[in-house]
Amino acid sequence: MFLKPGFEDEYQRRHAAIWPELKALLQGTGVKNYSIWWDKDTNILFAYQEVEGEEGSQDLGANPIVQKWWDYMADIMEVNPDNSPVSIPLDERFYME
């Protein structure tokens, strides 16, 4: 995902106050150990989450709570026409247990 320049503190502030209904939705679908890292040189955000079950946060786009969050974040991130964050799928190249 891509953060717009100058919104680093605002992004942090909004996530520090994540909506309880969004957190409950994520946890209810099996999302845990969810972290987002920021690369200050590129403004790229990298999200990592562990999922119990078949769906992760990327599968919740039709949910009204998620759509409302996307709308809330659209002014500080690069987004698609539906306000979902622009993201790039990554292929795993290494895993160690």
C-alpha cells in the first residue's frame, strides 16, 4: 500500500484509534498478529497478518465496515476507484519455521 507524503503521523493516529467494530470484524474472521510497517524512504506500507481460516482482511471488501474504513483513509493513501487501498500482491520467496 502507499501512504501519501506528509500523512505519516495522521496514519499512525488513525490506526491507534482503530474502530472497535473493525477490530471485532477482523478478529471474528480469524485475523490475528496483524502488523503494518512503513518504509519512510518510499512511503510504502507493508501489511502482515496471520489468518485462522480461509479469509483474511483482503477478502472483506464487500463489508460495510471495511468500506467505511476505506472511505475514512482515502484522503491519506493512494486508493482505487472504490477507495480500497492500492496494493500489490507479493509472492512468497522464503519461509522458515
